Amino acid sequence: MKTPLAWLQLTHEKTRLLVALAGITFADVLMFMQLGFRDALFDSSVKLHQSLDGDIFILNSKTDTLTGIRSFSQRRLYETLGVDQIETVTPVYIGLATWKNPLVRKTRNILNVGLNPDQNVIILPEVQEQISVTKQQDVVLYDRLGRKEFGPIPELFDSGETVKTEVGNRQIRVGGLFSVGTSFGADGTIITSDVNFLRLFPERKQGLIDIGVIKLKSEADLEKNLEFLRKNFNYEDISFYSKQEFIQHEKKFWRTRTAIGFIFTLGTTMGFIVGTVIVYQILYTDVADHLPEYATLKAMGYTDFYLLTLVFQEAIILGIIGFIPGVCFSMLLYYNAAKATGLPIMMVTSRAITVLILTILMCCISGVIAVGKLRAADPADIF
């Protein structure tokens, strides 16, 4: 089996090949990290949304994100019980309060979730098993995946110690652990009863809630009931969402209403441009250095199409080989970033395929630009 000419061209100057591969690897790592952080931003922001067991959700019309949520009257929620296809409704309270590290006494904001323990709508197994303990006064469940700045709460609790601290200047006790994880909007989460929640937020007015969770009867049609609610409960202060719409509403905020979503997309674009420029420089230099050889091939009868194909083969080979160390380095960085931040940053097949396609595309674009030099490959130059 003959060795492809494109491969022989690339390996003829090994130093140049290594520089090209290093450049492509760098561009791939940059794209992987930007896409990884962007997806972690979206995935982490909807962890709580996904854990809520409901078919339809009510939010204040001015609510963009759970970390900046606005309240509305619980009457709006309970009025929907008059709809035949609705089985249950459950109010949920959301708020940010200061958590005091029980060891070093430093404070940090933590997300508080309050709900009726007898109508638990959080489907996390750990919460379902332990939610009853929040019926006790000033007892909360703590997210074991919260940031370390809150203190070694999981270690203390698992060792059998009684963990007490202050939230919003009120002393609380940790009665159990669950796992949700951090997000760009919340460094940690605690769950407690609605009664305990209102103790932590004494300034909250009675009758104001943050999320209304509606559970339909098993035979009910989601789209028809959603349309009915929007038509017959058309209040200016509330909006109705299906669960998927509820999730997308949060993601849309982070994608379009914050600078951070734009920055990650821009970073991916810059990685693509950097890789394109690096590969172009390598291919252009390679073509320029071998113009006499290309002219010889033309004199022997090889067509321009063959020479163009040769350059494209080099581009694709560079892209594929450079992608391999890129994905390996990125997996290592993902692991360290997830460990340091608590964000769900991990390699997924769809992202790897996306970056591979972008890598090959940037190499092909570089090839398209570089082949312009081949027009100068005149057979007369060799005589």
C-alpha cells in the first residue's frame, strides 16, 4: 500500500508539522473550553427546574431567572384548581439569603427553596426520603455539591456531628443532604419547609409565592390545558409555561440577556479563527516551498484539480490528527474545572463531534485560501 503523497508532504518538515498540530490543538482546546463552559452555564442553571415534578408552571410575568425571581399572589395558583383536568397545585418559594460558614464565620449567598413537605414536588430521591425532617423548626436540607466556601458541611454531617449555622441571621440546623450542584447564579442550595422559609424571610408578605407548580391528571392533554389556562386566566402579572418552556425560559435568559453567554460564544468563534489562521500559514508556506515540485507535476500532466485535492488532503489530515490531543487535553481540563467549580463540565459525544466538524471545516477553509498560491505553479518555471 502506497503512502499518500499528502502525508509525505506534511511529514517532510517534521518541525513544521509539530507546530501546525500544536496550533490546531490549541484552537480545539479553546473551542472545547468555551463550549464546555457555555453548556455548563445552561445545564447548571436548570438543575432545579428539572427536579420539579409538575406539568405546568406559573411565574411572575417579569421573572427572567430563578436567581432574580419575582413573586405573585398565590390566589392566581389556587384559582386554577377550578379546571377539571388539574389534579394538584403546589406553591414554591425561592429566595437568596446569606449563609454563615460555621467554622470561619464568613458569609455567602445561598439559594433557598421552600415548599410544603406534605406536597413535595422535588423528585430528587434524597429529598423525597428526607423532606419530612424539614417539618421541624429551622431544619434544612443542604446541597452537598455546594461550594467549599460554605464550609465542610457534608463531611461534618456524615461524621455524625450536629451542624448548625445561621441563614439570614437566623440559626438553622442541617437535617440532611441532597445533590443538585452549583450554577453561575447560585453557589449552593438549601431546601426547607414553607413555614421555615417564611421564618428565614420575615420581610416576605404572606400570600406571595414564586413558582406555582400544577400537576395534571394522568389522562389530561398538556397542550390543550396550557392553552386553556393562558386564555381563561389571562392576567398581566403571571405567565404559564410547560416544563420544557420553563427550562428554555431560563436558558434564554443566560444565552441572550447576560454578557457571559455572549462571551462564551465569542470565545468559540475566536478559537475557530485562530485555528484557521494557523493552518493557513502552515499550508501556504508548504505550498510556497514546493512550488517547483507542483510545477513539475503540472508538466507531467497532473491537473489543477489533483493539486487542489492534495492540499485539501493535507488540511483534513492536519485537522484529524490535531483533534486527538485537543480532545485529550480538554478532558483533563474539564475534570479539573469541574472539581474546582462544582459545575457540570464534562465531555459529551455531541460536543466532540461538533468540535471535530469545526476543526475539519477550519482546515478546509485554510486550504481554500492557501491553494491560491498554486496558480503561480507554472511548468515553465522549471526550465
